[in-house]
Amino acid sequence: MLEIRWHSRAGQGAVTGAKGLAEVVASTGKDVQAFAFYGSAKRGAAMTAYNRFDDKVILNHEKFMQPDYVLVIDPALVYATDITANEKENTVYIITTHLSTLELIASQPKLMGKKVFTVDCIKISQETIGKAIPNTPMLGALMKISRMYDIEFFTENMFKVLKKLPQKIIDANMIAIERAYNEVK
Amino acid sequence: MADIFELRDIEVWDGNMAASHALRQAQVDVVAAYPITPSTPIVENYASFMANGYIDGEFVMAESEHGAMSCCIGASAAGGRVATATSSQGFALMLETLYSASGMRLPIVLNVVNRAIGAPLNVNGDHSDMYMGRDSGWIQIDCYNPQDVYDMNLVAFRVCEDHGIRLPAMVHQDGFMTSHTAQRVKTLSDDVAYDFIGEFKPMNDMLDLDHPVTHGVQTEEDWHFEHKARQHHALMSAVLPKIQEAFDGLKALTGRQYNLVESYTMDDAEIAIVCMGTSVETAQEVSNELRAQGIKAGVVGIRVFRPFPLEQIADALKGCKAIATLDRSSPNGTVGALYNELAGALFNTSTHAVLTNYIYGLGGRDLTKSSIHTIYRDLQANAQAGSPTTPLQQFIGLRGPKLSFF
């Protein structure tokens, strides 16, 4: 079982990202879950979304999770919410920020000694897609760090997931995914 | 003519999307709706299918849930295939008309995305609305995941529209935990799904002007009792065999097997949890963990809540030493409804298990695997002692001091 927790603000696309990732993983024959805690569900409110992936049928519907990966797609949530909640010893953090990994850890000492990677998904999405929708680039970064799938395989399948969007938007998302894949450190 | 919607063999859908596609494939004549969280996307998706040419029927935006179900009743009496969706307070507002639908023997399919009923206001999943409907004369089928929602919608149409039944059916799923959780759903093509349900054949329809009928008449003490008895008789005698037949048909078509009572590792089980919704599967996972330790644990999931499969449940629990019933609705003044049902099912049988009750998960409070482990530990102690080692009713997952009664 692989478990992922997303930290996002409502409207940044964490649910769409979690569902898109689930579609790609499901296409490889694994069982999947993608869900979220909505709370008051106001645009801009801090929220969390979740993925579970397994070779076996997933029976577990508890919301409690000790994530293998924590994906943070809004920079301020590192300080405003408890992104290390219910972590495991080897939980991996991939965090959107304009800071370097060292600067980020210095600014949030809770991350000291943990497996932390950084990438600026906000900037990447602004420069490629044209607005701050940092969900798809985060998936590119996750592919690099987790080695879940080859980037070619992943973008090919993400292309199918996004196929109902206008061609221009799909192309921009593909570039965003590859940029984050290359830029995550 | 509506366009064919090309589906992949396996889609990643949440429970709401699964319900929307099942309604689309059923070629419903009239959907009248007043959306409410968390069931909103069912009719929202449906409206978008309609706008994109995938639906031939009518979509009526009503002024309230009372109005929505009233439209459904009118359309069903007129002779159409009819469906809608609701949750929580919206369900509560429909309640009066639910009795009209069942009393008039109108085969309407209602997707109920289970949600808490306020006050305090809460949009999350519990079974308060499902429990509120249990005396309303509707068939109630319960789902544990999005695949169930898709399949049970197809089953619901096929069962409730049968001329030997003609009773409305609710298809229940857990708010957010199923309705907003995307999982794999194996689909049927539009043709195959429609053929499984079958063509809608009206009976006593008001628009059959050659055979005029009256619907919704008044009957006082002369006939009211006989009408209600006939309705109960149909629920008690015709529905379970018809659901079983639909389950058999679905299995032949898809390989997926559903049962009136979903027994999980119950053959030699000494301790068992009885529950509904997503909790059934989480309990199954915990029972697997206990089995790996050599503990004879099992789970009984309620698939059909009304009509209640009393004999089948008693049979599934035969030989158990300790049983916990889990209720996700505040009983407000007594034991949980499922406790009552189970006590009734087991009382005159040779099963003399210790029976206890847990209230859990109100307003979407998480049912953790750790809580389920605690329940099974209580059950082991009860089985060993041969009598309750805990209070009869306990609240689990509640913050603050432990709360228990009886």
C-alpha cells in the first residue's frame, strides 16, 4: 500500500491532481482511492486530499493515514498547517516553494532531518499554464522522487486523463509536468 | 436519440459519478431534483450529460426536495421511468412524499447519499437519513464503494419496476466516503446496462387514457389497513427473491457477486461485527488482520436494509459467540436500530451470542481501524466470558470521557 497526502488550498486542484494520479495508476491494474477533506469548502481554505494505491483490493475506508508521501502545493501551508501530522519515520515531503531546500528547512525547523524535496510548482504553472494551478507539476516532481513510473509513460497517460481539455491547456500541462520533473531537488 | 457514451472498461469514478452514469444508462424518462450536498454531483453530472446530448428524458429543476419528489411521483404515476437523488435535510423534507410514493406503488429510484441531519449543521456522512427512511415502505439497498453504487442502481430499477413489486427503491451510499472517493469502477456498455435493467413497462399509468385509473385516493378504516397490508406483503414476500434474481443476473453478466447479506469469513467465526456502508469494508480489512493472528473474526454487512433479511442474517451469525452491531446514527433515547434488528433476528434462534452495540461516526467522524480493533477485543472478552464484559451500548471514536449506557 502506497499512501499520499496532499496539502492544498481549495481551488488549487489537489482533488483533480489526486484523481488524475489515481486514473494513471488504475490504468496499470492497481487498485486506487482518491478522496479529500472538504471542511467548509471555501476557495482558498486549507484542505487535504489523499491517495491510496495497492496491488490488492483496497478495503480500508478510514480517513486516518500515515502517508508515505506528503505533497504540499501551496507554499504558505508549510507554516500555516501541520504538514508533518501522522508522519512515518521515512515519510517523504515534496514542497512547493521559491526557497531552496536548505532555506525552507531553516524557515520551518520541523522539517529538519526529514526527507524534504522542493520545487516551485506555483512559478512553473504560472509560466506554462498561465495561472497558479500547481497540481500537475507536483505530479511530475512526484514521478522523479518516487520513481513510480517513467516520465514518458506518465505524461503519455496524463495526456489521456486530460484529453477533454483544450489542446493548448494539455500541452502546457505536459510542459509543466516535465519542468517540475527536471527542477525538483 | 441520445448519443452513446463511450466508457472505458474500468473508469475511476466517485460514487456520485457512478450513480449519474447508471441513471443515464437506465434511460430515465424524468429526473426531478433539488440538489443538496453531498448528492449534488449526481444530478449535476446528469444535467451535463443532458446538455451534451447523452440523455433523451426530461430534467426538472424543482423548488424544493418536497417538490422534487412530488414531481417524481406525478411522472411515475403518469407512466415513466423516474429517478432522483438527495441527502440529509433534503431527504427529511421529502419524507412526507416518500410515503405517498410507496403507498401509490410507484417504482421510483432514489439515490440517497447518506449525511448527518442537523442541528448542528453538518455536511458529512452518517446514516441518520437512511434510518429516517426505514419505515417509509421503500426498498433500501446499501453500497460500500462506487462499484456497488453503479451496480445497485441497475439492480434497483430492475427490481422495483417489476410488476410483481412496483415499490420505490433507495440506493444508499456514504456521503463523501463513497460519494466523493474515486475508485475503480468496472463499467458496462450503454446497451448491456440497459438490457440488464430492461425496458420500462408502465402499469396503471394515468396517461393510458383507454384505461382510466385513479391514484392517491382516500381510504379510511374500511380499506386503509388492507392497502398497507398488501404493500407490506409485497415487500416481505416478493422483493428479496427478486433482488436475489437480479444479483444472479448481474453475476452471470459481470462475475461480480452480491448477496442479501454480505458474510465475510463467517463460516467458522466466533466474533463478528455487523454494520453498513464503507465501515463494512474497513471492518473486513481488520478481520483479515485478526485472521492472520489466528483469531476467528468475521464481518456481516447489511446489503438490503429494507426489506430486512431477518432469516438470512440469523443464518449468517449462526454459531457466533459475540456480536457487535455498529450504528452510525444517534438513537436518541434507546439502543441503535441495528442492535434492535439483530436482537429481533436472533431472539428465537439457537444462537445465544453476547450482543452489544456501538454508536460511531456521527457527522463523518472517522471510523479508524484502531477503533475496530478495540471492538473486536471487547468481543473476544465477551465470547470468553459468555456474557457482556462491557456496557451494552458504547460510543466509539467520541472525544472526552467514555460514554456508555445499559
